[in-house]
Amino acid sequence: MQAEVFDVVIVGAGVIGHSIAYKLKRSDPGLKIAVLGDPMNSLMASRAAAGMLAPFCECQKGDRFFRFCRESLEKYPAFVQELSTLSGVPIHLSTAGSVMPAKSVGDQWQARLEFFHQENIRHEIWSVEKVREKLPDFADDCGEVIWVAEGQVNNRQLHDALVAASSKLGIRILPSNATGFRHDPSSIQAVVTDAGLVAGSKFVLAAGSWSLPLGEGLGLSLPLKPIKGQMCRVQVAEGRLDYTIHGIMTYVAPWGEGNGLILGSTMEDTGFNPVVEEDVIQGLIDRAAEILPFLKEAPLVESWTGLRPAAEDLMPIMGASTRYENLFYSTGHYRNGILQTPNQADYLAGAILGGLRESIPEFDPARYDL
Ligand SMILES: Cc1cc2nc3c(=O)[nH]c(=O)nc-3n(C[C@H](O)[C@H](O)[C@H](O)COP(=O)(O)OP(=O)(O)OC[C@H]3O[C@@H](n4cnc5c(N)ncnc54)[C@H](O)[C@@H]3O)c2cc1C
């Protein structure tokens, strides 16, 4: 392995690492790029996520983070179309939108509407009669709903497509884990893996929650921790629900094309904890069934755990290192990394190749002296 020197070595094989590789290679096909890490890591967030593209339901204020997420949502249709064509992997992307029942929104109803007005977000209020017509499976006591124009992607298909595209574009996919780095005080020469050294000119740390232990090998203290989410998938007839539902401490997300509904999710600060608990999964089903009673009878297909990479301030950590001249970060995407994927890939490609239009201080690694 040591003889070859890559232009860019990306550590982390989730949607973040692979999308950066994809964007770099599309921008400059001559670049020699390697992506390191297990693309099927059983706890990785990219395959555990629900795939909601939900800046409007998730954000409470129109700050820079919200605008970044909104820009990313706008990039999604073109991003998915190009990626799917190039990789040959179909990706289910829905723009049917999200619904928030009054029963779940509670006293936040007015605040949500004010936010949508202020930010000029396309939304509608559906009366109880309209809910009965558009959402016949809803429980009778759900009340009115707010519909909002956002999206939903099957994130496992998205990840499959990114890995396939990387391979087709000639990006080297090395399934070995990094165990450390060969470096001096100001620059990195190579990543150390069980299979040998992977040398490069530039390096990107994009290993989700595992960026924390990997950073330690560089003397860096990333203020990052894994936030565990337990989820499950149930089988339902195709087309039974087109919308993503934001419910009572729960959400229901359609994966399309016979893949059923995803019910999520817990938020647990319990470290690198892989356990899936039957009673917790049953709790998700029970809460979702308060909105969609038929879910009580829907066959459970699978349940799982994934780890969201959360920085102390819950903002992503993206851009050039202040400590190593050839290191870049893209991590800490927390609850919305699937949503941020296209915009994040553009942002990182700009930072790595030069020509970044605007460096965003809220995301800058310098805020943590990284
Ligand atoms: C339950 C759950 C639900 C979510 N729902 C949504 C949602 O609906 N919408 C949304 O936008 N976001 C959602 N997210 C968040 C989103 O999934 C993450 O923000 C995003 O996937 C982070 O991607 P990543 O590539 O940085 O990390 P990961 O997907 O965790 O990937 C990390 C990669 O690093 C690799 N790695 C680990 N150790 C090493 C090592 N030593 N050397 C090399 N590589 C290593 C792993 O193998 C893996 O490939 C959810 C997350 C969870 C857990």
C-alpha cells in the first residue's frame, strides 16, 4: 500500500466520506482519492437513519445552520438524479412533504406557523375533513395537520449509490479501519491501518462518531459524542402512506418501493452502545400507533441501533484544520447528516480544492481549536 500517494485520503465510509470523494472526483477526475473504513459498519449512522430531509420540521430558527440545511434540500433532486444515473442504483426520493398533527405539535402550533411564515416556507393547514380525505389511516383524534414542503430519501439506497459511484469513478475503496496516523506537529503523511500505511497529500476526517477516537491519534480532542438511536421498520402495503409524519416523540418515514415504514427514534447518551431493546422498539410502535392505529398490527421487519455524531454545540465541524496544514474535517452532522450530504460535499470540495465561496464560522473547526 505504501508506494502509492493519494491526493486525498478520506477516513470514513458513510454518506459524508463517500459524498466528499464523489464531489471531488466529479470536480477533478484526475484526482487520486482513497476512502477508508468499513462501509457496512453495523452502527454507522448513514445506514441507520430514517432519511428525513426535514429542515423545516427539525429547525426552530432561521440561523445559518437552517439556511445550510435548506440549501441542501434544494440540491437533493439534482444530486440524486446525477448519482443514480452514474451509479446505476435507484434511489427513492419523495417530495410529498411532511405532516405534523395538532395532537403532536401541541402548544407549539402557533410558533411553528410563525416560523414558516417568517422564513417563507411552503406549508398548508389541513382541516380535519381534509385530513380524513388525504390521510384516511390517521386516528380520529389527530386534529388538523400542518403540511410542509420537505423531503424523504431512502438513505440506504443513497449510501449504496455513493459507494457504487465511488467504485465506478475509480476512487479506491479500502475497507480497512484507521488505527492511527503518521504525522509531525504540523502535517500528516499517512493513515496507519491493519493492512499498512495509506499515504496522501491531504486528509479528511469524516468518520462520524468514530472521529473522536481517531482524532486522539493526532492529539486532537474533538468535542464529539455518539447519540444512540433505536429504530425499526414495519411492512405495509405500498402507497399506504406517502408523507413523513412528525409525531408524539416519534416519526414515521416511508422508504418507498415495498420497503415499508421506518419508525424512530430514541436519543440516548450511552456511548458506543450497540444494544437494541425489545421494549424500547415496542414503545416506538405504540407511540406511532397513536397516530396510525394500523401500525399495531403491521409486521415488524427489523430493528436496529445507530450512532449520531454530536458536537458539543450540535453544529457540524467542517473545514480546514488549524492544527495540521493538510487536514480537513467533516463530522458532527448529528440528526441531519443525510439532509446535509449534498451541500456538505460541495462545501468540503470547495475547502479542499480552494474556491470556497463562503467559510461558515458556526461550522469552523477553529471554534474548538482543531
Ligand atoms: C437513528 C438515526 C436516525 C437518523 N435519522 C436521520 C434523518 O432522518 N435525516 C437525516 O438527515 N439524518 C439522520 N440521522 C443522522 C445521519 O444519519 C448522520 O448525521 C450521518 O449519517 C453521519 O454520517 P457519517 O458518514 O458522518 O457517519 P457514519 O454514517 O456513522 O459513518 C462513519 C464511518 O466511519 C467509519 N469508521 C469508523 N471507525 C473507523 C476507523 N477507525 N477508520 C476508518 N473508518 C472508520 C465507519 O465504518 C463508517 O463507515 C440519523 C441518525 C441516526 C443514528
